[in-house]
Amino acid sequence: MGAAMHRIQMGNALSAFGVGFTVPYLYVYVAQVRDLGASTAGVVLAVFAVAALIVLPFTGRVIDRRGPLPVLVAAAVTASAGALFMGLSDGVPTALLSAALLGAGTAVMQPALATMIVWCSTPATRTRAFAMQFFLANLGLGIGGLIGGLLVDASRPDSFMLLFSIEAVMFLVLAAIGASVKLPRAAVIPGAMPQDDAGPKGGLRALLKHRAMVQLCGLGFVLFFACYGQFESGLAAYGTEAAGIQPSTLGIALAANTAVIVIAQFVVLRLVERRRRSRVIALVGLIWAFAWIVAGYAGLGHGSQTMATAAFVSTYALFGLGEAMLSPTVAPLVADLAPDSMVGQYNSAFALVKQLALAVGPAVGGPMGASLHAPYILTFIAFSLGISVLALRLGKQLTAAQDRPLPTKSLVVASSAGAGVPEKDLAPAG
């Protein structure tokens, strides 16, 4: 991958490792350890999402004008300050301010890191680069969470201070690594965005005129809404209320999800990297529809509690399989759709869509999962099947090089040299 890519991936893994120390315990820390109550903890978690929604619309243009490196460093330092202040927070104002800094910083890091990966890769190598990023992030989160669980003690606030301090240090390490990276310019697919001399040259208007990107954003919203937006809200509520799952089993289910991602990532990569991205995403929709059917059996079936528990854990594992298929598919596609001057804006727009889905998902899924059990399952089976339909429609808007970038020697050489992709590769993939 090259020295620059290695440093980027190492920084990504270490920052995820730091985040893993605190993410599982933030609610408990605010509500119980600092004794601020459940409602305050809910507001603190909401501030994370609100801060991200505020800063992301401005992030992309700054990345494209100033480059991703200064944006990444600034975001990492901001997140570090937020983590440190959170460990010191003993009242509502400081907890909310800390959450705002932490939420804004971590949100901005996403498109900055994605743009750095784009700049250090070609269309042919991008699939593996983003798969590696996703793999290392999940591995870091999992290891950080396990170690954090050994260190934390709800009766000792200083143990939480240790966790937040480790997270803050890891963000500073990311900033230092990012500052040391020497970035090349991005290799992009010629003709990534249809050119219209009469149309806008950049910004939101240009993005909205790009039909394929607009469709991908819509698809991304459904993807994140139907999966990540349900993990810790609707699906957890459904499992405990309808399936009678013990709260400790939720941790086992999340561990199964992470284990599948870590174990299957590169096996899955070999199977999907030469196939059309739109069809891979469509297959993910079918897998997730089956996952929701399995979840339906866990809560609405008439099997034993052991069978219900196994089915519920299997649901999270199936989601992990789909996530492993998406990581080398969706993020590289965003990059390959972007014109050279708007890579940061495209990555930021997609990150904004993700944050919207993560904000709306719990608000919709939580109440449904807790009380409307059958409608909840049927709704998200329908959303998952909708993913397949939207993915196949998106495929009709993509060029062959965007939908199935083959990692052949000729494409790598052509991309690295800035040469054009053969005209036949720019025809619609259908």
C-alpha cells in the first residue's frame, strides 16, 4: 500500500482502539457514575449526533480547499479535548460541552480519513484499502472494549478518567501520525461525474446534479437506518422485550457481530472485489432481510429460550456478514463517483447521510422494537428488501469502471499514470 497508506491505517486503528475504551460505557458513566440521571445521559448522546450534523455540511469544502491533513489534525485534537473534558465532567454543562467537542471531532475525522485513503490509492486498489480500514477499526474497537471492560469499575470514577485519558491520547497519536504523512494526489476515474458546461462547477448544487451520487446517498440512508441505527436501540429493545434476552446477551451479540467482521472480512473481499458493487449491495439487502426473519423467530416464534437466544445472536452475526461485504463496496464507490476537486465534499455528504440515519434510526426503531414487535420486524424486512431494489437501480447509473473496477495490471498502470480508462469501460454497467 505504501508508507503513507500504512500510517493512515495505523492511525485509524489506534484511534478506534481508543474509542473502544469509552463507547460501551458512556451512558453508565454519565447517568450513574456522575449521577446526572438517565435523561441527561440521553441528551449527552443526542449532542454527539447534533454536533456531527452541524459540522459535516462545512467539512467537505474545507477538505477540498485545504487538504485532508490539516482537517484531520484539527479534528483529532478537538476530539482529544472532548474526551479529556468528558473524563473530568462532573456537571451537566461540562458533559454537554465535552460531548459536542467529541462528537464534532470524531465526525470530521471520518471524511478526512476517507479522503486521505482516496489520495493514497487508485480505483483498482481502493477496494482493499477501505476493507482494511473497516477491518482495523472493528478490531481496534473490539480490543479497546475488552480492555476497557477489565479496567472500568462503576464504583470508582477515577477508572473512567483512565479510560477517557487513553482515548484522548489515542486521538493525539492519530493527529501526530496524520501530520507526518506525505500525501500524493488522488487517482480518480475519468468521467466520474457527467460534465455539463452550463451546470454548477462545485458545491452542493453540483453534487445534487449527479444522479448516481444522489441515489447512492439515498441508498446509504436506508443501509444505515436499517442496520446501525437499530443495533443499540430498536433491536436491543426488541430482544429484551419480545425475545426475553438478558441484557448481558446483548454484549455477546455485539461481540458475535464484531467477530464475524474480523474473521470474514478478507474472505469476503476475495469473493466480492471482482463483482459488480451494485449487485453486492443488493445481496447484502437479501442477507439482512433474512437476518430480520431470524430476529422475528427469536421474538415471535414459539421455541425455547435457548433457541431464541441463539437466533438473536445469529441476527447480529448475519448483520456482520453484510457489513463485511459493504466495507469494500460503498466507501470506494463514493470516492470513485467524486470528481477530483470534490472528493472531500462527496465523503462529507455521505458521512452526513450516515449521521442522519443514525439519528433517525433509534428514534423510530426504539419505540417500535419495545412495543410493536411484529410491525417492527416486518418494517425492517421491507427496508432490507428495499436496499436490494435501490442497489440494482443505482447500478444502471454507474459506469462499468465504477461498478466493477477490476484490479488488473492495465487498470492500475492507467490510473497511476493518469491515463484514461478505455472507452468501453465508461459505458453504463446496466
